[in-house]
Amino acid sequence: MGWLPGVGGQVSSLVLLLLSSATASDIPLSVQQVPTITKQSEVQVAFPFDEYFQIECEAKGNPEPRFTWTKDDQPFDLSDPRIIPSNDSGTFRIPNEGHVAHFQGKYRCFAANKLGVAMSEEIEFIVPNVPKFPKEKIEPLEVEEGDPVVLRCNPPAGLPPLHIYWMNIELEHIEQDERVYMSQRGDLYFANVEENDSRNDYCCFAAFPKLRTIVQKMPMKLTVRSSNSIKQRRPQLLLPPKDAGSDSSVTVLKGDTLLLECFAEGLPTPRVEWSKVGGDLPRGRESKDNYGKTLKVAGVTPQDGGHYRCQASNALGAAAHSFHVVVEEPPHWTRKPQSAVYSTGSSGILLCEAEGDPAPTIRWRVNSSPIEENPLAGDVLSPGEVSFTNLQPNHTAVYQCEASNVHGTILANANIDVVDVRPLIQTEDGENYAAVVGSSALLHCLYFASPEASVSWQKVDEAKPLEGQRYQQHKNGTLQIHGATETDAGSYSCWVENAQGKTAVTANLDVRNATTLHISPRTPRVPKSHALQLHCESQCDRHLRQSLRLSWSKDGEALRAGGSEDGRVTIDGAHLTISNVTPEDQGVYSCSAHTALDSVTDRTHVTVLDVPDPPENLRLSERQNRSVRLTWDAGDSHQSNITEYVVEFEGDKEEPGRWAELTVVGGEETSVLLPLAPYVRYQFRVLAVNEVGRSRPSQPSDHHETPPAAPDRNPQNIRVQASQPKEMIIKWEPLKPMEQNGPGLEYRVAWKPQGALMEWEEETVREHSLRVMTPAVYAPYDVQVQAVNHLGAGPEPQPVVLYSGEDYPDAAPTILGVDVVNSMLINVTWSPVPKDRVHGRLRGYQINWWKTRSLADGKAHPREVRVLRFSGPRGQGMLPSLDAFSEFNLTVSAYNSKGAGPESTPFTFHTPEGVPAQPAFLKVIRVDRDSATLSWGLPRELNGNLTGYLLQFQTINDTHELGDLSDVHITAPSQPGWRLSNLSANTKYKFYVRACTSAGCGKPVTEESVTLGAGRRGPGKIPEGANGTRTGHPPEALEPGAEHIVRLLTKTWVDNSSIFEDVVEARGREYAGLSEDIATQGWFIGLMCAVALLTLTLLTVCFVKRNRGGKYSVKEKEDLHPDPEVQSGKDETFGDYSDSDEKPLKGSLRSLTRDAQATESADSLVQYGEGDHGLFSEDGSFIGAYAGSKEKGSAESNGSSSATFPLRA
């Protein structure tokens, strides 16, 4: 057992309070002592639904006390067979068996032994009667309209509280208002009745919640006769009644609620007002209920006594009543007699004082008898004091002090025990304690001694009393060591000594490391709606780890261990996470670590940032034609300083309601002088900005209108657009509405040949374009555009140089030569076109080329022209992506913005042989222990004369490592197969096959297989998993449903093998199985025969059943005869979804040709145009590296490349 501070200041203070208040006077039960009542019942109510009623009385003493009872001050016999007494106390039970009413009364318990008698306070046992309204005949009540009426309830007596309700027979409440009121006693008052008050079912209900009972009075009938002459009258008080006079007295107990009520009849209905004579009504504790007819004062104090006045008034007069309120109080202790232990010959005193109103009477008893009957009562007796001198053992007794007035009685027992005994240490010997470094260690030595004893502590191994300020000895014997250190660990002895003797116990202290705690991050600032994570890092002594518990709190209130109910706050041990942070999450978060010995808490303050509140109270001042001052009040910054204000305006006549930014000012400013444009009706608003973001806009300011003026600027971005030769369509950016400065905006356009000494031609237009025809093609002109409105012209415009429309070039370049770089790339050179023959600005040159025939088979190729453009004035260009071993024609033409000119004379050239494409497929058609037979298909593109094949193979071990590569050169190009022998048994191999020409061998197609193990013969089945990704299979070699992805990958042109590389990836079902015809297998033929026979049998049965009129289910009929519309609807749904990747979705087949036509080229060939921008249009948009346009309407595009797109087999 050990005490540690660090639990908190409140706990430490409580420990010190307990230590300072504890004394050595608590008598152990091993010492003879008078009885002490330890438990007793309070008021007991016999509810009819309880099984029994227990009246308790328990006491301690030595010798063990005996119990007796009185009922209504008369002896009560516990041997009554109708009750069940307890064997070890004075408690007894009264079973609820029909005779409970016999035991109603006030009980008192007495506990006695040979040394004295203790008595309990009175215990009242209440047996409530079942409340009932008396049976009575209620005469109907008939009154005239406007008369006052009182319907009496007279509820039966019962166990409080009592609640009264007035309802009709359908249990609908009678509505109460200023005219109708129910008094505290339950009577229903009408200040004046109306015709609609007539009804025959006014019912008074009395509810007794503690008895779970509601009783109803017989219905009352009220008839209101209509009257044509209703006379108004002045108020007359019905509550208090007339016989109470003009004033009455009310007594209320201190602390209770004062209720005063006034109700008056009269017409019009009177209104009630309350006042206190000579003062104000108690503020904050008074309330007026029931339309002012009830005055309620809660928590009455003596100062609330006095005269209260109610006044009921209408237009004809007033009536008043005064209440004299008297505040009284039941007795309460101001000084209660205390029990004490004395030694022989000592002195003592008992004090007893109580207050109340009226002042209580004090009476003393000794052992439950009046003090006057006891000869050893004391030396001095007075109502408030009993004193003793030279106490002897026969003075031992129980003294009772009783204080009473008209509102109640209170009783206090005080024990006087005169004993002489050597010290009795109540703390166990050898008790073990633990504390942490830096805390206070408490070693207990609780004892009892009479006469008083002295206590001393010492360390066992030092054998001398402890000394120093760190050691504090409390009155109850406990030793407190402040600021414990590791050297304080060890064994201690507590010695207690008085005149009767001396005794001692030992205590063992263990000092452990203190727990440390740290929260991170420190003082975080989190934007609203973001997430916050706090981490609580703790360290504790290894002996305390099992008891370590972490808890979190916010602003002193504990957070649930699992987090908030909405899941926004989650706690996982040392981690606290708040998602979607709100301003309510701001505060001080504490993490506390609790162990068996200490507790420590660390705190961090979380600041929630938010966008500022919008600025307020916008004001305009210093109004001018071109400026105005805007001032505003800053809104709440929400923990983040405002960095700037954004001022927006609205005033665009063409787009009303559209707000635009006008200016930005610093966050410390709240006023700005705004520059304005003419002819605008302005309205302003302001947004505040902090580190989190922008606030909502403020409310708009008042309007401010500026007068019109001439334009301040001219149009910008003057340019030309021409679709015909010699044409100039002059265009410019029109002035925005905010730039027009006034009504009647027009544009004055002037032009003349560049540098010509002649007058300007001009024209004024409202639009922002003008078409002008010029005498020359592509001639330069000086052009200027000026803005004009009704108030004048804008500033003098600056001229710009524009050119008239272009025409097509009328001359073709001359091809100087073609240099073949490799089988797929050539370099073309040509002579430039003269500048005067371009008829515009030269954009560049374009090469048109087409394949005429293949040199491999001599077959002619349909004319499919491809185009590649080179920008700028150049004389050569690289032509890529050609077919190897083929004949081509090409032409060169110049182009400008209008288009391309005439083509040069076609030039014919041949490409040399290249390496072939990979074989179409590779299959292992047979495997044995030491051999494998392979078969493959011809390449789709030979790119020359095929000279043979290169077959390579290598082993693959269990870790997928590859062995040495072996080569087999096959010189027979017509032999698409080979049998490999001398292979290792039960070994996995990877095979590669490349097709070869005189230019070299192409890419390989690969396959994997496993040879058979020892003892196996015949064709080997290729194991599952042996076929990996068949990257070598062309699309037609795969099963239907496979999806292929074709990518065009660029390489550097110096690669002699290929400029482009086709990459085919297959997804879906892999090709697997033997190449042998499955139809030749005997098992397959037998299986097919069985399936055919079974199908024929089923068809015969269905035919016979149908001819007999057999009934089919609806589902079967739908399956056999589907409705075309329904079937069509099903086909349009997702009903074709399959959980198998092997099943293609309906409608997923794509047209490769259509995709190819839609995309000319996705790969940039700028590198073949030497990096120029000829591949882009004038506006910078991409137009493709080369075009796949055809002179014939062919449905295919063999030469064009495309971006990555899926293929469907």
C-alpha cells in the first residue's frame, strides 16, 4: 500500500486533510466502549406494491449491544410474530401481508450494553391510505354568460406530491388562460363564463405519483345561458376568498419555495400584478406563472419575509390583497457534541448549540434518560454545555442532545469513554509500501492509546529517530517522507509509548522511478475541417508497466475511451485523432498516465483556425468622379491574423450580379481609396483573407455612380485574318463594358500601305472586325484602331503592320537526291522555292510518299499517300517508318498559310532488306524425357528474303533463374518446325525462335515447357503454368475474347534493326494444350457420342410432352419463347456481366480500322523534322507528326501509327 502525490493537487490536499483530521481517539472494538448507532432508517413509506418494509438500526460496541424499540414512545415488542427481526442487529422487517396499517407510527431504536445506551432519531413509518373521492351527487350548475364560477375539486388526502388536472371525459385538458385558472388546491375558477364553457363533463383528476394512483371526481355539468345584456363589472377577488379579508399571513420554511396566488372575477377579465411592500421582488428567484396569477419565489431566505401585495385590475377598477410572509426554519446544529476518549482523572466538556426559527429548545439525556435523573451527569450543566472534572470509569456513558421547535427535532449522540490501555497499533506489522522518486511516501502507524501516547520513527539499519524537514509525523502516527529518493528505500520502525506501555511495528519502503509524459505536437494550430492527431508518449518504471493506464480529457472533461459516438473523435491508447475538426474542438487537451503509484498529466492547447468572418458595416466617403473611399469593420479572425482584404465590385451593365476583384489591401487596413472608371454604377463588397482561406463576402455597400467620359484606351490585339488572296479582315479585342467610359461606343479603323505617303483610308464600325480588299497579295499595311463614344475619342492609336491575304505557292521544289540510311529511314534533299513564288510567308516543305511494290514478291501496292511536313526554309528532311525491301515514290512541295503548292516530279527509291518480324507463333507440340518438338509460324512481315531461323533454348530452375543459352541454326526457311534431342528429363526449358534474312535475325517468339520424368512415355501434356505471358503470339494466334494492347514505341533512327517496335500484350485466356487434333482422340469421340445420344433423348421427351399438352412453368415458357421486346431490353442491361475473366462482354468488339482512321498519329516525329514547330498549327495546336491521308478511299491505314489502344481478337 502506498500513497503518491502527482495524482493531482486535489488528491494531495485531500490526503493531508484526512491525515490532519484523524486522531488516536477512534476506539478499536477490542477495547470496551459504549454503543454507537452506525445506521438507521429515515422516514419509511409502506407502498402497496412493495414486498416488505425494512426498518433499520445497527450499532457497534463492546460488549456487543442489545437492541430495543419504542413505537409512539411506548415499548415495541420485536417478538411480534407479524414481523421478522434480524439476528445480528436491531433491524426488523414488516411483511406486506395485509396488517401493515397496524404498525404505522414513530419508532425509536435503543442500543445498550453495560456501559451505556445509544438512541436513534425518530423513524416515522407511514402507511398511506388509497385515496378516493367521496361518492356524492353533484348538482348541475347553471349560470348566465359573464358570471363568475368556481368548480370545486376537494381532492382526497394522500401521500404527497399531489398533481391535479382538469380534463373532459375524453381526457382532453381544459384550456387555461387569463380568464380560466386552476388554484393550488385544485379548484377551477372562471373570471367570467362564456357560452363555449358549457359542457357536462368537467372532471377533476388527482394523481399521486408515489402511489402510482390517479383518481377521478364525478363529472360536473356547467350550463351557460346566453344573455343579450352582459354588464361589465370591476374586479372582485376569489383567491384569497372574501372571508380572508384584505390581508393574510403565510408561513414558509427557509429554503423552500414560496407560492402566493391571486385570482379575481370581473368583466373584462382582470389582470394581476405583484409587488413587495417596501422593497423589490427577489431578482433571479421570482417568477410569475399561470398568466401572472401565481407568484413563485425559489430558495426562500429570511430576507424574503415581509408584505407582498397582489392587485387585480380592469378598466372599471381594482381589487388588492396583502400577504404577510413569515420565514421560519427547523432546528439545525451550529455546534454538535463530539464523542471523546478520556483517561482516568482527566477533564472534558460537551457543547451543544442549535439554531432555528422559532429558537429551538435544548434538552440533554444520559443513556436515553433525562440528564436530571443521572447523578454522575457532570459537574456543570447548562442548556448548551456539560463539563467534567476528574473523570472516572463510571462516568462512561452515552449523552444525547436534542434540539426541537414546532418544525422538527434533531438528535445527536456523544460517547464519553473513560479507559486506560497500552498502545494498540492497528497497522499490520511488516507492511510494504512503494513510492516514486520525487513524491511523498506515507508509512502508516495507526494506533489507539489512552492516556495519550508518543510516536517515534526510525530506520531499522540506523537505530536512531528520523530528523530533518523531509520527515513529517502526523497525529495518527503516519510518517510522511517528502521528496522521496532512492536512498529512502528500506525498513522503518514505528514506536508508540504511553504510561501503560510501549509497542512497535516495522514498515518496508520501495522507491521507484517516476512516470513521465509528453504530448506532441505542442500547441497545434489546425484549420477547420482538417484532421488533428495528438500523441501521448509515456515512460514508467518497469514494475509499474502492468498498471499503466492512459486517459484523455478536454477542458477538464474526460473523453470516452473509444472516442465519440459519431466516430469523429477516436482514441487508440496513446493516440487521439479528431477528423473534420470544428471550432468546438478548440481547447486544452490533457493526457494523463495513471499507475499504481503515481499519476502525471501533460497538456496542450489546440487552436482551431477558420476563415475570418466577413467584414461588416461598409461605408463610402470622399466620393469623387474617379475615386471613392471605402471603410469597413473587421470581423472575427478565428485565431488566425487577417493577412489581406480583397475588395470586389459589381457594376458591369452586360453582366449584372457578377463580382470582380478591384484591389487588395493589407490585413491591418480597414479603409482604402478606390480608383474608379467612368459611366459605372458601382457597388462594393469586401472579403477577409487569413492563412486558412477567404471569408464569405460582406454585405454590399451603397451604390456609387460615376459620370461618363471619353475612352481612356484603344482596342488591343489588332490582327488580320484572311481566307482569300488580297483580303484583309482586320480584328481586334473589343473594349469591355468597364472600359467604354460612356454611351455610343464605336471603332474608327484606318489603313494605308506600309510607309506610303498618302492619306489614311478609314471607316467607323460598331463591331470589332472590318473586311478590306487590297490590290496586292500578301502586301504589308499600316493599320490603326481608335475607340470613340458620344463624349469623344480615345488617345491617338499606334499603327501596327498587317499583311493582306496569301495565295498558294505556284512553284515546286526540285528533289536533289535521296540517301538511304537504313531499311526504314532515308534522308531527302531538295532545292528551295523562290521567295516571290511563295505568295505568302513560307511555312515550310512537305514530303508526300507512297509505296509502289514489295521487292520480296514483286506485288504492286495500292497508292496510299503519307505526308510529313518540315517547318521553315530548309532543304532536307528525314523520312522514317518505311517498309524494308520495298520500292517507294516521293514528291516535295512548299506550303504557306494558304496551303501547299504544286508537287515536284516523283522520285523513286528502294529500301534495303531488314530483319524480319518475329514468327507468328511458337508451340511445343510434343515433349518426351529427352526431347521436344517445336512448331512455329512464318513472320507476318518478312522484310527481305528469308534465309532461315535461329532456335535458342535454356533451362529454368525452381528459382526462375536461366541457364546457358544454346543455339541451333536452321538454314531451311521453309521448315517451320524442329525436334530438339538430348534434353534433360523432368526439366523446364525456355525456347526462342527468330526469323532471319541477310540483314540479320529479328525478334524472338518464346515458349516454355517441361520434359517428362523417368518412366513416362508418349506425348507430354504441357503443365499448367508452364505457359507464361505469350508476348510472342500475334492477335490471330490467341483465342477469341483475348484483349491486345498495341503501343508505338519510338527508338533512335540509328538503330539499324527498326525505328518502331510493336508491343503486343495479351490479356484473357492463354493458349494451352497440344496441337494434335483432339477429334482423333478415342475418349473425345466417345464423349461426343454420349452427349449426342443424351440430347436426342431429351428432345424426344420434350416433343412427346408438348404433344400431350404438358404444362410448362412460366419460366420455361419464357426460356422457350422469349418475347423479342423483353429480350431486347435484357440485352441492353448489365445481364451479360460475368465473373470470369475468360468471357468477353457483349458489345466489346472494337473496329481496329475505325480506331486507326480516327487517330492520325499520337507520337511526335519532331526529331525527324529537326525539332522545328512545323508539327503545330498557327495557334499552337498539335496537328500530328505525319498524316495518314490516302488518295484512294481505302478502308485501312497500314502506315499510320496510333496511340495505345485495345484490340479485340
